[in-house]
Amino acid sequence: MNWRSVVPGAFLLVVVIVGALCSFIWTPFDVAGLDIRNKMQTSSAIHWLGTDHLGRDILSMLMVGARTSLAVALVAVFIGMGVGVPLGLFAAARRNSWVDELIMRGNDLVFAFPALLIAIMITAVFGPSAINAIIAIGIFNIPVFARLTRGAAMSLWTREFIMAARVAGKGELRISYEHVLPNLTNLLIVQGTIQFSLGILAEAGLSYIGLGAQPPIPSWGRMLAESQTLITLAPHLALYPGLAIVFTVLGLNLLGDGLRDWLDPRLRRER
Amino acid sequence: MFRYIIRRLGSLLATLVVASLIVFIVIEVVPGDPASFMLGLNAQPDTIAALRAELGLDVSKVQRYLSWVFGMVQGDFGQSYTYRTPVADMVGDRLWISLPLALYALALSTLIAFPAGIWAASRRGRFADSAVMGFTQLGIAVPNFWFALILVLVFAVNLGWFSAGGFVSWDAGFFASMKSLTLPAVALALPQAAILTRVMRSSLLDVMGEDYMRTARAKGLSERQALLRHALRNALIPVLTIIGLQFSFLIAGAIIIENVFFLPGLGRLIFQSIAQRDLIVVESVIMLLVFAVVIVTFLVDIAYAWVDPRLRHGVR
Amino acid sequence: MSDNTESLLRLEGVNLAIHGKPILNDVSFELKAGQTLGIIGESGSGKSMTALAIMQLLPRGSTVSGSIHFAGHALHELAESALCELRGSDIGMVFQEPMTALNPVKTIGDQVSESVRLHRRVSRREADLITLKTLERVGLPNEQFPLSRYPHELSGGQRQRVVIAIAVACKPRLLIADEPTTALDVTTQAGILALLKELQAQEQLGLILITHDLAVVSSMADDIVVMNKGGVVEQGELLQVFKAPADDYTRMLFAASALTQVKRKPIIRDANANANANANANANINTQADIVHPLLSVSDLVCEYVLPRKRLFSSPGSFRAIDKVSFEVHAGESMGLVGESGCGKSTLTRALLGLMSLHSGTITLAGESVTAMRQVSSSARQLMQVVFQDPYGSFNPRHKVGRLVSEPLHVLDYKPGRAEVLRRVTDVLSSVGMRPDDCDKYIHEFSGGQRQRIAIARSLIVGPKIVILDEAVSALDVSVRAQVLELLDTLAEEQGLAYLFISHDLSVVQRVTDRVMVMRDGQIVERGYTADVFADPQHAYTQALISAAPVLNLD
């Protein structure tokens, strides 16, 4: 394993996850507690990262915001995997049939809609919410996993061990589950971390333009949006949520890179 | 080659038709009656009836869909409910901000990524490679709108080189307008450049392991010559895919970035329209963006055929 | 530098390690100008690395010691820029895989003339002229193969000719050919070998021919070097080494390579299955069912592939991969099927195994009809199993050997208990010469030969009557191949197995089969007793095949 990338990656991620989990039990201050007298303070012994324009403790808001970010991105990855992987497996098992064609054309279609457009469409009709953000990012993830799975599964289907399983009389679905899927897990784990980190970025973007989690639920993206008008007065308001996003995404990417090096037998054999 | 283009054109058209159906269903059918949705909860029945008549909602949904689609084909996007002006005019002005912004960013990202990726690949395992890879790792992790805020803080507020926002109309001259698009384009381009650099590098490294690279070296080409003459063009195939995908990210990113810089582009228009429940505008802008994405995908497909003769001859 | 003026290339005490792992150990040999040196060895012997060491194109992380002298240059001391001048102009190289050795996005003209323009100060037009001449010389005349052709428009043999053209365009003094014909069909191989020989004679080239095939080397080389495990075990004049090998390894290699037909007792009792008299064989089977029970009977089999549409609205065409093939295999018989790539033999395998649908015709296994995958009954699957070519690709890398070997038990009508599965697995593993406790290991822990034994074990676990061996020994080294062939003999004798032995390799087919069929373009062009067909081939294609196959002949 590439420790130089896994260790810092895992460290950053653990900090974020611990912060998020901790916020369920304890935060330094109540995130709903307004304290106008102490607004826009910089770092101090009481407020480690200062306070925002309404006097709320920034560290507490970041901790609760981490919860939203992680939850939205993670559920979106599961939606993408849960729908995309079976579709991809099925398309590969029945390659060149009309089912395959339909699935792939459907994929092309979703590719034509960036996640943001999906979110905008959902929001235009149902109004903004964290659930809509999850659905939009999740739908965006589906073709990513479907294509990846189909491509990798197609090349597995030409392998002789799959032919051997067919000679043993096993059906397409059983072979997909027994022989194809286990050989895709590495690939899916790596792509999962990539989509997870993209999901964090997308969630931040959506809540920044007001299409994500709604007040009073704190989210990193909205903290940035609120800081924008005050950027000359209190730049630290924009700094910390941004850094929180960068560290989380960086941690996930480093971890993903390390995992790929470790899991990819092609790379491992060379060591 | 001709057959290939025709086939791609066919799938482009099919995608557009299905996309328009989806947009129409989500925006006009799912909310129930668009007129009462657009007027809100407290609307009077006769106002709703008047709007229904005005929007032509009396006819069947199929008819409405068809007239919407055929209207768009002829450049008629309907009337904005809020502003009572043709949507085509509103969109037209703003398109000339959003589209140049996305293209500017795409050009920047490509101009940064190609040399950086080639450089990193040719110095694989050395310091330059690690340095470039470190920067890209950071570049991918930075959200573009936050990066935009930092750019504003540094280059507009502190250094005063650029204005913090707003757009200088094209009438004031090409360079003035481009200058007002520069910070937004940089903010959009850098994260994409980071991704593209990584793809360029890994694609080149993959190609460098191919048998024909050994043939090229056995011919007497130096490592660098072999890279430039034989690896580059082959490595372009995955890179083109990413460039195509990036355009759709850039379109989406532009919508967000326009908010940071107060640019009166399509992004601002779409949010305004959502707030004002002006569904006709929302619908049209979304279709327009989808159209842009699909066209770029088509151009990328054509570029594939230019790069890879096997596609031209229909082998793959 | 060199006291021997005749010496073109001299390696002295070359050691090579890659990332600390020793690859070559004290390799020394010499090539005289205008002569051919054959380097033979099995996979992992270091023969290809030796070639790359001469070219100084070793992979990253290589550490080399020792000296390599070429025509007055000390290659091991030359700067990279000086090496670039030598490569392609004084030393040319030809590789094993013609399908991937050419850049797919450049025309063949560009790729050959690039070499010319790199080393000669000539204009583009002059370079194109030299390219034209060179391509003509390697057998690609301009009328059929204009410079604007792309590699994907050429066959494997033609691509290899382009690679050779690149190597010889600047008239080098040394040509290194690393397994130049291994990936090619026999008839194509013969053409390429003849071309190399001709070029060598005409240009007074020094030629290094690296191969695993003793037959190839015996027809080409003046001197040979035998390599094993990174070292030279024996070298000398070809005839001397062949007639009186001094080293144990060399002797073993020669013994394993010289396949002679094993005398098998004739099994065929059916008069209709007589050599070359088969046209009405199938018609008589039903009436003579009490006399003859063919285990596997195929009649008028046709398989087609759908081709992509030529024009947008035209109906899709089809390609007939199997064209009215009929044959039968009797219990305990070893039947061979020979043909070159693209002749339809892999399609036939797939059709027999029920992995693709038939266009028309019937396949009958022990009296039961087998038509398409879904209809194949489990009893039919029990009777017929398969061993594939690739010892690496034919196992799921994520399962242990026990699970891999027991997979065909799925075809049984009942679900055997754990104890029975274990008993069957250990039985079948020991019958192929593996240890019972191997079933707890993963497949990557085994060598190619061991994997092929495990593949055979997997095919035998349900007790089949016939095993299809689809190029089952083609990927193996000769020494391992000999052992696996012996195992197949033993198994056939012990269990009364019938084989359908599909291969491109005439010598192997001659060694293991009782009867043989020759396939070309989806049709069987000749069939008969193996000994008869090889001794007196009737069809022109069979004659061409047999004469093209290199023979280990030293007289």
C-alpha cells in the first residue's frame, strides 16, 4: 500500500468523521444559539474559529455541517451504486441486446444533464431541500457506475473462467453475481471514493446557491454563501468552511489513490 | 467516416428529443397545472384562468409539447410570464456571457493541462512529477466557487487588478469584456485543469507501456521524441472524453460562478426564474444547456474519428 | 578494441537485475558478421531481456554489469544520444506481437519513413522512395499496400512485414528478431522466416533469432545459445549442439520438443469412419446404431455471426464461421482438429459447448440432442467438459482451487454434500498429479503447467466421457507441455476418455490423436487417420500446412 498517500488521507478523513459524529452528542456551542453581541469574532480561547455574522460558533457549525456533507454524498454514492451496478452487470450479461442498448442510451441521456441541472429541475418543482440534493447527485452517479461496471464486466465476460462457469451450466445472473461482481469490487471501491469526494463538492455547490440543505440545518456551502457579502470585513468566515471542504475532499482522494495502488493487482505485481 | 457522422448525428437527435420530453414532463406535467403553480397559493381562479388562456394551456399536453418543441426549433421559446417579453431575447443576451465564459475556461484548462500532463509524464517518478501531482491533488479538492471567493479577495479587493464582479458589455470592446470574465474563468478552469492534467499524465503513461512505443524506441527515437510523435496522439483518446465531460461540468460550474461574480448570465436568469416561478424560462434555459452539452459531445465524437483512423473505418 | 575482426557483437559477463531481482546471470556470447545466432529458451529464461540489453532499452530500475561490444562500439558505455543513432540504423529489432507493435494512428508509410528520415539526411520524397523500396523488399508491393494504409487494415503477417521493414530500412548490420513468428500461423510463419533468411543472405546481416521453438532455430541458425533461468547453459555450432548436447537441461529440452506419435491401439471399429470416406458416414449411423454408438455426433453444423450493417438501412449481413461441418467422435478416441486462426475452430468449440446458438444442423451427444445453451441438459454437460488454452485466464482469481475445481458439480442433478465435494476434489486433484491440500490455495500460487493440470482436474470432476481440449497445451513451455501430454495419455487410458483435441500445432496433434480433421474457412477439407493424413496429405491446403510447419530435422 502507498502509505505516503493513505496515512494523511485517512487522517484527514478520520478528523472530519469524528467531528461529524461528535456533533450528535456535543458541540462547543449550540448551532442555533444566536449571540449578536459576539458576532464576527476572530479566533479566541472561547470560540476557537471565531463566530459568524449572527454570533454563532463556527467550529460547531462546521461539525454539524460535516454531518450534512458526508450524509448527502454517501447516500448519493449508494444510490449510484445500487442502481448503476446492477444495470451495468445486466447490460454486460446481455451485451448487444436491446436491453443493453436501452440501458446505455439511457445513460447517455443522464450524462447530458449535469447534476446541477437535475437539481435545478427538481427544485423548480419541489422546492429546495437536502433530499433533493441527494437525489440529484445520486441520479448523476448512476451512469458513472453503470458505465464503469458494464465496461469492466464486458471484458470479464470474454475471459475463459466465465466460459468455464457457463460450461458448468450456470446462468447469466448467477455468473454475474458469483464471478463478475467479486472481480469488480476493487474498481467499485475506488470509484466509490471518487464519487464520494465529487459528491461533497457537489453538495457544497448546491447548498451554496441555495438548492441544498435549508436553514436552520448548517451546511458548508451555505456558510460560504453567507460569508460572501462580508468577505472584506471578515475573511475568516469564508476561510474555514472552504478549508473544511478542501480537507475532506483531499482526504478522500488521497485515500482513494492509495487504495487503488493497493487493490490494483496489476500495480501490485510490479512491486 | 460519413456513416459514422450520420450515426452520431442520429443519436444526438434522439438524445435531444428524449431530453425535451423529460424536461417537459418534469416541469410542466409533474407540478399539475403550471398556471396555478406559477401564480402561487393565493391566486384568484379568474387570474389563473386568464393565465391559462394566455399560456395556451387549454389544449392537450401532447399539443403543448409539440408546439413547444417546434417553437424552439424555429427559435421561438415562448413568452416570459414575469417580464412579458420573448424568452428568446432574454436568453440571447445572457447566452453571450455564459457561453464565452465556459469556452474561455475550457481553453484555459486545456492550455494548462496539456503541458503540465506531458511534463509530469516525461519526468515520471522525479521531483517535477511529484510536484505537479501534488498541485493537481489540491486543485481537485478546491471547490471552484470558494476558489473564486479567494480570487476576489486577492486580486480584486487587495490588489485591485480586477473588479470584484459585474460584466463589461461586449459593446465596450472585446478585451474589456474578456477581462471581466478572466477571474471567473480562472476559478472555473483551475479545478478542471487539475483533473485534465492527471488524465493526460496517466493516459500518456499507459500508452508509453504499449508495444509500439518499444518499436519507436528501437527505431532510434529518443524517449522524448517517441513521447511526442507516437504517444501523444494515442493518449488523446481518453483525454478527449474528459474534455467533453468537462464542458458539461463547466456549464454547471458557470451557473454557480456567475453568482459569485454577479455576472448576468444564464445561471442568474435561471435562479431568478425559479424564484419567480417563471417555468417557461426555466424550461427553455435547461433545454438550451442540454443542447450545448449534447453538441459538445458530438464534436468530441468527431474529434475521436480525427485522432483514431480505426473509428473512421468503422473497425471499433 | 576487438582483436577478432570478424566479431559483430560480443557480450561478456552480462548481469542484469531489475529492482534488485536477478534476471540475467553472466551471459556471454558472440555473433560473427553475416551469421545467424539462435537463442533458445523457455519463458523466463531471460532471452528477451538479453535482446533488450543489447538494444540498451531495458525497463526502469535495471542495473547492468558486464560489457556489450558491437562493431567497435562499447554499447554499455555509450551515451543515450549515441545509442539513438545506432538503434534503427545499425541495429534493427523485430518483436513478437505484430498486432500491437505498430502505432495504430499512423500510416505504415509514415512509420517506415520516420526511421529513414531519422538516420539519413534525405528529403521527404527521397525517404518515401526508400520506404517504397523497403516495403517491396519485405513483400508488400505498393500497388496493394500503398503508404497510406493503416496497420488495422493489414493482417498479422503483413504487419510483421512492416515491422521488419522499419528494422531494415536503414540497412543495419545487426537484426534482432525476438520470437518474430510465435504469434503467427504456420503458413505465415514460413513466409516470415523465409524473408528473414533472404534478407540475411542478401544484406550480409548479422541475425539474432530468439525463439522457444527448436524446429524454427534448426532451419535458420549457424550457432545457438541455450538459455535457462537467466544464464547460458550451452552454446556452440548448431549441429554440434543438436547432435551431442552436453548439458542436462538442453537434453531435456530436446527430448521434450521431439514429439513422436505414440502408438495407440486403433479404436475405430466403424467401417464408415475410414480415412477420407466420410460423405455418407452420418447417413448410416442411425441404421447401424447397434454396431456403432458415436459418443459425439455433429451433422451439417452451420454457425453464423451477424455483421454490422454496411449502410444505414441495409439489412445486417452475416458471416458463416462454420459451414456444414459433420463428424463424430467415438468413446475412448482421440480426435484432432487442426486449422489456422480464423478457420472457425473456436466457434466450433463454443457451439459444441452450447455457448452459442446454431444456425442449422445438429449436435448429438450420447444419443441426446444438444442445440443451444439453455436447452443443454445437465446429463449432456456431465458427459462433455472442456479445458481452455490460457492457464491464467481460465480461473476466477478470487476463488480457491477447491471451489474452482468443484464448479462443474453444479451440473449434477443433486447438490452434493460438503464431504462428497471434498472427496471428489481431492480424488481428481491427485489423479492429475496435484496434492490434495492444494485446494486451499489461490490460483496465482501455481505455475502455468500446474494451472493446466488444475484445469484438467476441473474438467474431470463430473466424470465426463469426452473432453474438448481447446489449444490446451499451446501456451505451455515445451518441457511442461510434454508432461501435460503424458498426463492426458494416462488419463485417457485409465478412464477411457475421448478427446477432441483442437490446435494449430501440427506436431502436437500428430503426437496425441488417432484421427484428425483439417479445417479451413469453416469447412473440413480433409480427415482421416492421423498417421495417414500426415504421411500422405490429399488436400492442397493440408499439404501446404504440413510443408510450412518447421521440422526438427538435422540431416
